[in-house]
Amino acid sequence: MEWIDLSPWMRPLLAASIAVVLALVAHRIGRAIVRRVLRFSVVLTAMEQRIERPSAFAMPLVATQAVFHATPATVPFIEGVRHVNGILLIAALTWLIMSAIGGLAEGVIRKHPADTEDNLAARSIQTQARVLSRTAMGLVLMAGIAFVLMTFPGARQLGASLLASAGVVGLVAGIAARSVFSNLIAGLQIALAQPIRIDDVLIVEGEWGRVEEITSTYVVLRIWDERRLIIPLQWFIENPFQNWTRTGSQIIGTVFLWVDYDMPLAPLREAAQKACEASPDWDGRLCKLQVTEAGERAMQLRVLVTSASSGQNWDLRCAVREALIDFIRREHPQSLPRLRAELGEPPAPFDERPAPSPA
């Protein structure tokens, strides 16, 4: 064993290699045990799946950090190796904590799926889980970067000098990061008060769409024609908008028609009722036809129809509109909107006109 003493790095490297192997073996054994214990919990299983890779990096770094700290300071470059290993360990632990938070949110979302008919509570929980987890992950990332910077002596001296002028620096930083902090606070307000939730139907700037994603800084609204509208979180705090699914997904839709005054309303009401009953998108709550306006040339009819969701209501309104137009065209074509005019005496029929005189 005399060859081990030929270099001061032989013993630390050998010990570090053994520590890494033992850490990986412990990680594999612990992963199998944890999977078996947590297989009945959806939330904990999701967390275990997310932290598997970062823990495989963190455990060997913890082992090597212990070995290098036990290494005598007389070993060349040991301080630099400790510093690099410490930075990698902080990065791995930051990754591990962020993955655990993300796994917790993912498990909560799995436990409360939103693909059910009455998904209001599930969408509320999913929104809180997504927004709060991303906010927490952002704070953990900032803390990890701060800890890495504090490992450099120059950064500590810079921090001490900045503390001497904390008022000016805080003012400048607050002005520069105003939008960042405002979006962060808006995210917390949205997560707690929940003016919007995942899969909510919103009308924003005249656009109809569903909330597809809520991040820590913006909201992605999926427009009906597959476009995406990106809106900062702060916008929802400062501006009014329509939320069609705030307390439930049921909705009342309208169908407007213009018809002539000689249109009988009773058969048209029956046609509207039959059109609603024939559509799978009607929930049976309301199908009502009313005259809402009387103009100088025609009267306006409004049909109120109800559905379980806004998407179904759109299809129902189109089906009812098509059915009523077809009914009027087929049964009462004279009742379509028309412009009346009298231009003097009507011309005589063709058969009664005098024959032309011979040339």
C-alpha cells in the first residue's frame, strides 16, 4: 500500500470514489423502498418521480463534500475543489427542492382531475397548485443563486458594500423590478382570490377563449381559432374582464332573428322547442322565444337557450338559428324580412296586353 502515499490526492480520490459508489447504491435501494411505501399515494408518488434524478446527483455530492472537508488542508488545491463541489451541491439541492415542489403540485393536479362534468372545485385546486408552486420554485431558485454567490469572497464584500447604501440600491432595484414584483404579487392574488382558473372561459379584449396556462408572470388564453393570447398577470388585477365560468359552466345563449310582421309566432315557438329538443347540447333548462324589438320594416325575435358549457351553447345557438331559418323559408317564405314599395299602377298581365300593330 505504499503507492497510496506517492501523491497526497490518492487517498481523497479513493475515499471520494468509494463514497460516490456507496451513495449511488443507497440511492437505488432507498428509491425501491420509497416506491413500495408510497405506491398508494398519488401526491407522494408524483413527488418521488420528480426528485429521482436530482437526488441521484445530490447524494454523491453530499458524500464527496464530506470526504473533501475531512481532507487535510495541506493537500494542494483542496480549497478550490471544496468550493466547486459546494457550488455543485447547492445547485443539486436547489434542483431537488424545486423538483419536490413541482412534484407536489403535479400530484395535487392528478388527484383532482378537471375532465369531469362538475369540475369547478378541481379547477380551483389546480390553479392554486400551479401558481403557488411556480412562485415557490422561483423563490427557491433565487435563494439558490444567492447561496452560490455568497460562496465567493468577492460577492460577500460586494454585499457588505451594498448594505452601506441599501436605501439607494433598494429604491433603484424596486423601480427596475417593479413589473416583476407586481406580477409576483398578482400571481399570489390570483392563486388566493381566484378571479380566473385553469380552463375558465374568458372574454379579454373582445377575444373569447379558455385559460390554458397560468405561469408566475403571464396567462395563456387559448382562443377559439387556436390562437394564443398572452396576458400579464397584473392586467387581470387592473382591468375588468368577463369570466363565463366563475361560479359554474352553465350558460344562457341568445339567437336573434329578423322577420316580417305577418310571421305567426306560435309555430315558430314550436319549431324552436323542437330544435332544442333535437340537439344533444341543450340541457333542458330554458328554450324561450320573445319579440325584443319592433322596427319600421321588421320585428326582432330573441331565442334564449341554455347549455351545460359555453362550447355546447355555441353549437346549440347555431343549430337553433339554422333550424328556424329553414322553417321560415320552408313554411312561411313570405315572412322573411322584405322592403315594401308601391310604384303606381301595377302593369297588366302579359296575356291581357294589346297585340302590337302590324307594320
